[in-house]
Amino acid sequence: MKSKTIYFVAGEVSADNHGAALMRSLHKLDSELNFVGRGGPQMQEVAGESAIGRIAGGGQFKNWIGEAAVLGLWEVLRKYGYFRKQFQETLREIRESKPDAVVLIDYPGFNLRLARALRGQTRQQKIIYYISPQVWAWDRGRIRRMAHLIDLVLCIFPFEVDLYNQAGLRALFVGHPMIERLWTRKSDTERDRNLIGIFPGSRSREVRKIFPVMLEAACQLRKHNPNLRFEVAAVSEQLAREIKAGIAGLDQSQKREAILIKIDETAAIMQGAWAGMIASGSATLEAAFFRLPFVLIYKVAWPTYVAARLVVNVKYLGMPNLLADKEVVPEFIQRRAKPNAIVKALQPLIENENARERMISEFDAMVPQLGDIGASERAARAIIEEIESAT
């Protein structure tokens, strides 16, 4: 019997993490599966262990994350030529590899267009969306249009399933793949009352916009409490260098030595810190899982913000607040992201035990909504069943 081939498309660091976990689960269920497509270094490594990868040295899986992970309208427009070329190359690769299924992981700007183009060409392969695009936030009417393009959506939030099913798009809740990764990183670390975690994001453009605000807030906090120290989570060496350059601008009176940069230690910082400042994104859910009280900060270029405000239709930006349907975590977005306002919201989380416990209690009620460990395995089984249903 001919082995099955799956083509993956992931365009961001977090999707590379989740995609690699999914691929490993698929490989456990069927070691003869072929993995091709494009994602990041982790997915590329797993693809090299697949049937095709063993023959071709993993050469049929492209690591494009460095170029593909962009933030904001302006950056997308600036790289329009690049994305147009990659789009055509992706279509060509799918035609040549003739996969049994195409698995699209998040990255909606690219992946929804790709689904439309693929469905217009052929209905031979299954089109499966993993980590469904958050169209419920900006265009719920689009869900009905997606129903004509996609065979199955694998959801990581429970409320998404009804939205998709009601629109005629078959959806399954598999749970958040982040949970299984975070459980492996859980420790019995005792929190340091004088340690504040700073999490400025995973993209260079995010860091350049958000970290200066966080840094100024940190300096103000130290004026109130000189014993405070700060650990900054950097996801890569490159971002660590950019963060270090920002810290170098402080004068000696602001105690640069009180700010330590750590690479790939987000989970450790979240479990050791007393409170945190976090850029909007998956890190907010990680903080909720690790029971770290925090404030949310987010800034983008003004054209991107204005364009987003025209289409986004949700009350909150942070997923903990969306899941709770109330502002559990204070949000400081765009013009509201002022250091003095951030300090005012953060101080109770540092000094007031009741304020801390209220937020932690909300986290404890919210995290179970993300499902149990095993999301990647549940998603893998659903994908294999979908492929087998076509034979």
C-alpha cells in the first residue's frame, strides 16, 4: 500500500512548536507517513525522520520562518513580492508532491488564501486547518465562506467549535497543544518577591515597540522599590541582542545590573517571578497556566492599529480576558501603553496579596477550558481518520 503524504504550512515560531509536536504524534501513529511542506527548524527536523525525509535528507521540507514571521500591515505590504513568490512556490510544491492532505497551521493571511486556491484547483486532497484562524474576532461572516474551502477545523478553544459547526464547517475541539509542553516544564520553584518578569514578544518589531515601554515601567517600579530585579525573556540570540541594546541606553543610576536577559527560559521566569509585564500573544496563556499575575502590553505601528480597529470585533485583546469574558488582566494597548499607568496597575499585583489571589483564582478557573494534555495526539488521530475517510 502506498504511504500517505501530508503537506504542512506554518509561518510563525509558535506554529513551528505546535506543528512539530503534531508531526511527532502523527509519526507515532503511522511511521510510514511522509511529511513535506514549510515551517520552522523543529518541523524540518521531524520531517527529516519521515519516509521521504529518510530518502531525501529532509530536503523537501523548507524552513522559512525567519522570513515568513511578520507583524503588522506595513511589514506585509513591504514584503508583498516575497509572499507572492512563496505563494506560487507553495502551490507548485503541492501539485508536485500530490499530498493526501494539506494541514494549515494558524497563519491566516497566507493560509486562507492558499485554501481558496487549492480548492479551486482540485478536491483530491483533504484541507485541514489546525489552530483555527481567529476569524470570530474580525469577520464571523468569513466562517461560512471557509466552509466551502476546508474539510475539517481542529480547534484549540472550546467555544470555537459551535461557531464553526453552526456555519456548516466541521470542527473538533482537540485542546491547546501548549498545555502538554507547559506540563513538562512545570517545577516547584519558589517565587521571588523581588523578581519581576518581562516578556516583550517573539518578533523583532514587537520588541522594538513594546520593550522601551516595559523598560521605563521597570525603572519607575525600582524608584518605588529599589530591591526589585527584572528578568527579560528573549526567544532567540538576535532578540537578546536587541534587548541588550535597549538596556545599554540606561544611565548607571538606573542600575542596568538589575535587569538580566535570559534566552529560551520563559517558563522558568514565569514560575520564579512575583509578577510580570507581557506582550499580547500566547505568552499570556502561559502566564495564566503558571499562575503568574501580570499586565498585558501591546503596541504596533499606527497604520496597523487603525486597520485592525476597523475589522476586529472583540472586547479584549488578551486570550485570558476573552476566555473569561471580562478584564481579568489589565490591558494597555497602543496609546494607553504608558509606563506610569502600567506601574499603577502592576503595583497591587506586587504588594497586595488579595489582588494577586483574585487574579490567580480567575486563572485557575480559566485554564481547564484549554483541555487536558494530549492535544497533539488527538489532532493527529483526527487527521489520520480524515485522510482514511477519503480512501
